[in-house]
Amino acid sequence: MTTIFRRATPADVAAIAAFNQAMAQETENKTLATGTILAGVERMISDPSLGFYLVAEADGGPVGCLGITFEWSDWRNGLFWWIQ
């Protein structure tokens, strides 16, 4: 099995939302509202100033994802990446 990594596209919104819902349930026993998470993922994909997603794909479908969000630090006069 070969795994490729690529930037997410609008076609990945549902899969990323499902991965995020599963992670929230497993790690925090938290149920995320489907409409809210779909809108949030769609917004980040459509607005690169908020961050971006990378998608791991194998056998023609997504098997995982990684979200990167940005935070400005006035202390360091720089932008930091947060891995989500």
C-alpha cells in the first residue's frame, strides 16, 4: 500500500470532518455537531489565512489528516504553526 500526502481540497470536507469527530469522541468523549464541524472545515479549506489541512491517502481514499492553524506571536514577532 502506498500512502501519499497532499493538501486538502473542498472534496475532502466530509472525510476531514468525520476524522475530527472521531478524534474528539476518542480523546475527549466529546460529540461535535456535524453542521458546525462541516462548516469549520470548509471555512479553513477556503480561507488559507486560517490554516490548512494535509490529507493522507491510500488505495484511492483518505485515511487520515493533519490540520495546521496559525498563531501570531508578538513576543517573537513571528507566526507559529499549531498541529491539530
